[in-house]
Amino acid sequence: MSSRLTVALALVATASLVTAGPCDLYSAGGTPCIAAHSTTRALYSAYSGSLYQVKRGSDGATTNIAPLSAGGVANAAAQDTFCASTTCLIVQIYDQSGRGNHLTQAPPGGFSGPEANGYDNLASATGAPVTLNGQKAYGVFISPGTGYRNNKVSGSATGDAAEGMYAVFDGTHYNDGCCFDYGNAETSSLDTGNGHMEALYFGDNGAWGTGSGNGPWVMADLENGLFSGQGPSQNTGDPTVTHRFLTAVLKGGANKWALKGGNAVSGSLSTYYKGARPTVGGYNPMKKEGAIILGIGGDNSVSAQGTFYEGVMTSGYPSDDVENSVQANIVAAKYATTSLTSGPALTAGSSVSIRVTTSGFDTRYLAHTGSTVNTQVVTSSSSTSLKQQASWIVRAGLANSACFSFESKDMTGSYLRHNDFVLLVNANDGSKQFKEDATFCSKAGFTGKGNAIQAWGYPTRYFRHYSNVLYIASNGGVHEFDAASSFNADATWVLGTSFA
């Protein structure tokens, strides 16, 4: 690094880690951002434009969410007001770099999207609440089937050109599906061969490379391979991630690349790999195409999950000094968790009944017959067995203790869980998948009373009765049970004293 560049970077970094955004630091280092995406904060000190756009389910109206002030945290209160008593989706994540490299609903690719028209799902606007320096904001909670993309990007690296990128992820939200990525991908949404991607990956997929332990790991998706180091094998220098908030860093140039990570709330970055490109054919030189993806693979593989808070892509190969300054800036933002629940409070260990509120059906309660979950009329004179089948023990969430799980009163060790969006009662098999499927977050009811019960792993979906059968349903969608008509009433419940 030149002495002039060192001085410029030092001036920006020491002025204030809070007021100098990550992209100010990259620019001072000679590797400016060509894309800057975040739903939580501005990534330039002077940026006051829109961060993202949300669409509400009640009337399809949209609004843009901006920082509270230039360079600041997102105005979550504006979103909360706009989305009150309905659902909201994130329809666009704006590029703060000025190049217009916005992320929108990913189109069909080599792997077709989950919707009828092949497009991916959009993320819930409320699925990932956090605070930054004590101010509330929302991240992007990616469920399987959800993804964002831009195939016509301005200024991104192509071919073997150098680039850098970082992202802040939830280090506890992941799976082994392909592929929770953020970064450079194919412009056709198809797998066009080795070396046509350069994106950050986070998860515990071990089909290609792995790190130490059981994962999850930060790796590089270079297409047809997740790389933790030089080749498609284990790199013991790439550790299993244990941080709640994770900083992941990737950069690549002519026959060189590096992978880094660290705790996004304290400490510095660690280098997991730094060296030559993989010796497997097709990765040297690289053949990057320059699209940008979030939450999916380059060919629109949509089986992954994860949470994204912020990330950028740069022109040129950033220096270690710049990346260290960016990490210090992220730490200074003070990411922290906040409540995942709202509305009438639930208490772990209590026993409850769950009553329908839809007019004409409000004598019915959520109950089960064996593994089948339905609604049934239950009264004080009902049989003891029916009363037990309509009673539930509230437990701390099996996958996330900030939310809840519902254990059957009459089948000890069995819980409400969803499978293919249908609610069932199944015995807890102890698997990560079961725990996630059996975890729900209580929200304020959509009709101004009671509770809405949100699926933790699919926060666009809520308990809903439809023809007296129970589903996790979205407010509008391709399934019959996703019908927007009567959604607010059908997805609002009164949780009262249990019958047994």
C-alpha cells in the first residue's frame, strides 16, 4: 500500500468508525464498492437514501425504508407502522453505491423457483429483528425457496478481474442445502461451469470442501464446488462458526484468493485461507460473469437457509488493512439480538388452549387426532380425551429459546410441527430439522386481538385453519390454503386456559 493511501485510510478510519461507513473505508483504500446492500444500516457515512422496500399483504402497497439519518440505522419504526396488523415482504434491497445494482426477486434458473411462475419467494420483513447500537432494525431471513438476484450489474468483476466482498450473517441460522450465497454469479441463472462464480457461502454442506469440526463454515462458492482452501477437501484452518453474528470476507484476483471470518460484535478477522486458486480445472483463470445473488446458488439452487444483514462487493483486491478497518466498523455498529415475539405473552411451562377467532368458527379449537391436526368444537362437557387433544404445553422453542414449541398434553414428547406446510403432531426425534419445524414465534394477532403464531423457519407463514385443517400459510400464494381472503381472521388465535 502506498504511503498516500495509508494516510487516507487512516484519516477515514480514525475520524470515526461509526460515521465512516464500510464503503468509505473501501474507497479510501482504492477498492470502491460497486454494490452495497443492507436492510439494517447505511454503508456510507453520507447515505440517506432508501435501504429496502417492503410490500404489505393487506392491500399490496409498498414503501421504502431509509436510515433514521445519513449514515445511520434503518427506520424500523416506519416499517412497523406501515406493516401493522398485516404481513410484509421485502421486495427490493437497494444498492447504496449509486450504480443501481439492486437485488430483487430471483427469476427461474437451472433449478426452477418455488412459485408457479418459477420466481423465488420473497423474505418476511419481520423475520430477523436485531438492534444496532440499541436501535431496532430487520435483517433478511432466507428460508428454503427464498432468493434475490440481479443479472444485469454495473461495475462488477468479470473474467479474472479482482474483487472483494464481505457479509454479516446470523451464525446460528444455516443448513446443508445448496446454497446460501452472497456474491458474484452467472448472468444466465444457469450453471455455466467451474470458475464462473465467486461468492461467499455459509452453511454445513460437506459435499465438496469442508472446514474443521462439523460446521457451519464460511467457504467460497466458485461454481461446482464449495472451497475452504486450495482444493476440494478439508481445510482445518477454516473453523466451525460459533458466533451469533458473523463477518465473512472473500476476495479474489489473478491466481490468488483469500477467505476470512470473525465475530461481528468483537475482535478481529482471522484468515482461513490465503493462496493460489484451486488446481482443479477451470478455476485459474476465473471466468466470473458479474451477476449478484443472495440466498441461492448460481443456478438458482434454493434449498439453503440463512440470515443476511449487510454486505458489499468491491472493484479490485482489498488490502488486509482495509478489511481490518471494515471489521472494526462492523463491531462498532454493535449488532445485538432483540425480542422475536409480540402480542399477548406466553409463558414456558404453562398449558393453553388455542381457539379459532374467525366468525362462525370461534367455538373451535386447535386439536389433534393422532398425528393429524385440525379444529374441533370443544366445550366443558366434551370427553376427557378430546379435552386433552385440544390442550398444549408451552415449551421454550426447541430450535430457538426466544420463541416457543407446543407439546401435546396427551402425547408426552410429541409436538406441533410442520411438514410440507401441513401441521402435524410428531414425536421429537432430536434432529435439527424437527426442532426447527417445531419452533414458532408468537406475534400480535392480525385482527387486533389474540396471537398470530409464526413459523420460526418460514416467517412468512403462520398457523392457519383452512377447511378445519391446520397449515402454516402465507398471506397469498400458490397453495389453496394461502388464499388472502380471510387470512387475518384465520391466522389469529386466542390462547387461553387449557382444557386438561
